[in-house]
Amino acid sequence: MSAVRTVLGDVAPGRLGVVDAHDHLFLSTPRLPGQELHSVPAARAELAAFREQGGGTVVQWTPYGLGRRAADLPPLSRETGVHLVAATGLHQAAHYDDGTLARLRGGLAAVFVAELTEGIGTSGVRAGLIKVAGGFHTLDAHARWTMSAAAEAHHATGAPVAVHLELGTAALDVLDLLCGELAVAPHRVILGHLNRFPDAVLHRQAAESGCYLAFDGPSPAHHATDWRMPDVVRALADAGHGDRLLLGGDTTTAGARSVNGGPGMPYLLRRVRPRLEAALGRDLVRRVLTENPGRAFAVDWR
Ligand SMILES: [Zn+2]
């Protein structure tokens, strides 16, 4: 049976409720010093605030080695009543020290497979997706290495591959590599951060492959493009790709959390949802928040 792999076990896609399809409860990276998401009480409060707005599921895109705190996820899910999905995968090289990358060099796909099927570290918590990252308008050797490993792990398990597009770019390069050379079925690929590069033609070209397109934010770093999101999402829906849209909050810093005065996870439902309802209509927004993520993340696990 097709199921979404949550931190409490496999769940039927129809039971997810309203889904934040790209976010982070925990994230620590040298690229964001002093802004780490590592507080369990803050994560719990953020989830409760999301729940209060009607949220049902949060899909986390925090990959290997970036402070996932996997063992803390099942109790957080139980306490708040929000389904949580954890990720395996690897971010850009700049997020890791050389020793970590050298250790992974010989067996990255095996690490991904183990985290999807056995669990992350000793937590027993299994990941439900593979997160990787492209570069700015290009794919460097690190991106090609991690995407090759992600494709291998996808073929072994069925897991979806979620891609951080640097500033929303290189979408077609990612699709050429993953779905061309590496033979990942397009509907198993989720492109993230497209709102950061609001080129409606490019979005449509990407959507024509059959992949999922995730729009996530807002962020002070992407304020210049975030406001164009309703228009580009509307253009995709008008072109017949409404069934491929996903929405997320992508909270990456402590200051962005609602419990610390930022927009945080609740903002997706408090403000983004009604704004998109004005652009797309209520029924499509409901499907984007419930049915689309069910299809994007549900897998016949192997
Ligand atoms: Zn993210």
C-alpha cells in the first residue's frame, strides 16, 4: 500500500490533513551561525501553533548531519498531534566539514537507504524523503555526486527526491540529471524554492516534466521575489499543473519562528492560504495543501 513514511510509522496519504510540504523543526549549519533551530520546547510550541491554525503534517527537509535530532521527533509528533516526516539526503558541500564528506565518499547511497529503511542513527526513526541541493544556475561535482546517490537510494526504496534549488535556479539541469541520466520518474522529484526565481516560463517547462513544484517561504532573504508567488502559482494552475503544486514555510532560523516573533509555520495557513485562495480559488488551494502532498510523498516502499 502506498504510504507516507512519518516518524511514527507509515501513514495513508489521505490522513495527512493540511500539509506544510517543506519546513524545518531542527537545523544547525555553519552557514547560519547563531540561528540554529535546536530547541525542543521551541519546536513543540511552533508545531502547536501550526496545529492551532489547522495544520496536520510537517515535512522536514533537514538532511544528514545538520542537527536533525531524530530521536526528539516521535514525542513531538505525539504531543502535538502533527504528523512529521523526516529526511535523509545531503545539502551543499559548504554545510559540511571535509572530514564528514570524506567519510561519506564511498557509500552515500547506502547511508540514504539505511536512513530510509532502518532509521536515522540509533533513533529508529525512518526518513520519508531524500533531500539534495543544486547550485546557482549549475550543478557542481558535489551536486552530481549527491543526486546520483539520491537516485540510487530512490531506485532501491521508492523514496521521493526533494531538491533545494539555489535561489530557485538550475531547475532544468536538475531534471535533466535526475530524470534523464539517472532515470528517476519525474513524479518522484520535488523542486523547492521556485518562488525565489519567479520565471513563469521556466516553471511551466519544469512542470511539463511531471515533477512537483514546491513554493516555500517567506524569508527576509527572498523578500524581493516572495510577493510574486501568487502570480506564478496561478500561471502554473492555468497551464494545467495545479495537481503538481506544493506549499511550505521553510523556517530555517530561530528568528523566523512564530514563537520568536517571526512568521513561522502558522503563517502558511494564516496568511499565505487566504492570499492564494484569492488567486486560485478555495478548492484548488485545499487540494494543494492536502491531496497534492499525499501524492508527492506517498510511496510503495520497497
Ligand atoms: Zn528548507
